[in-house]
Amino acid sequence: MSVHVVLFEPEIPQNTGNILRTCVATGTKAHIIKPVGFDLSPETLKRSASNHLDMAEYTLYEDFEDFESRNPGTYFYMTRYGKKPHSSFDFASVEGDIYLIFGKESTGIPYDRLRENLDRCFRIPMAGECRSLNLSNAVAIALYEVMRQLDYPGLSMHEVQKGEDFLESFDLRPLGKKDLH
């Protein structure tokens, strides 16, 4: 089983860059469905993806039908119209690949597709007067709930780059002062 993030017609490059970085951090593959509202180039995404863009794995599709024909699995749709919170699904019991589908920033996922899949539509609970969360934040919230339920498959539970015991070995004395004892 693999977990995937699907962006339907993304419009804001900073969101897409942040989402690609989150996908790298979680070991998930991203899928981007055209049209894209910006130039999908490293120069456009570099700042928001930080130094993770080279590690991002994503596929670009002409339309939803192209994506669907090449990716069997169970699809879950994030929408403000969902009646279940993202945490109410039992992702650990899903057989096969899991696809979390997020719509474009301005209008979301087409209503006909949502209506056909009401049992797999979810929302992130929030105050009633708030219309929505930032797309990259919503992806991170939902994706990490799936990862939590799956017990964080393949993810490190400690600091790798500076070492697991980095804080324990960090010298707290101000620079230049020697221990007088």
C-alpha cells in the first residue's frame, strides 16, 4: 500500500511547492492534474519547496480521466462540503493505494465528482465562519493523519541529519568560556 497526494488543477505555486516538500517528508508521491495555474518549473517552485524539490516525485496528468485510468486505488476527497472529519476514516484498513485528492484553491473539486463519492468526502473541522484552510496546510493535516494511522511507514522517529543525540551532546556553555572546575 502507498499513500498519494493528488492536486486537481492547482493555481498557486507556493502551495504546490510546500505540498511537494511535505510529500518528500512523508515519502508520498504527488500527482498533479492539469491545467496548472502557473509555470510548473523548478524556478517557480524552488523557494517554497526549499531544497527538497530534487527529491520530489510527481506525475503530471492531462485531466482527471488520465489520472484515474493510470492509478487504481481508493480515492478520498477533501472538501468543505464533506460531512466527516478526515480523522474518522480507517485508513489502516484500506486495501491497495490511498489517494488524497485536493481541489484547486479557488473552487475545489468539481461538485459532480464529489456527489458521486459522498462516502469518501472529508473535511477538516474548523470554525463555522472560516471558509477554508490554506491548501498546503490542509494537505499536511490530512496526510499526517493517514501516516499516524499507518504508524508512520518508512518515516524516521528521530533526527537523522545532525544525529539522534544532537541535543544531548550540544554544549550549552557560551562560546569562549571554559569550564573552571
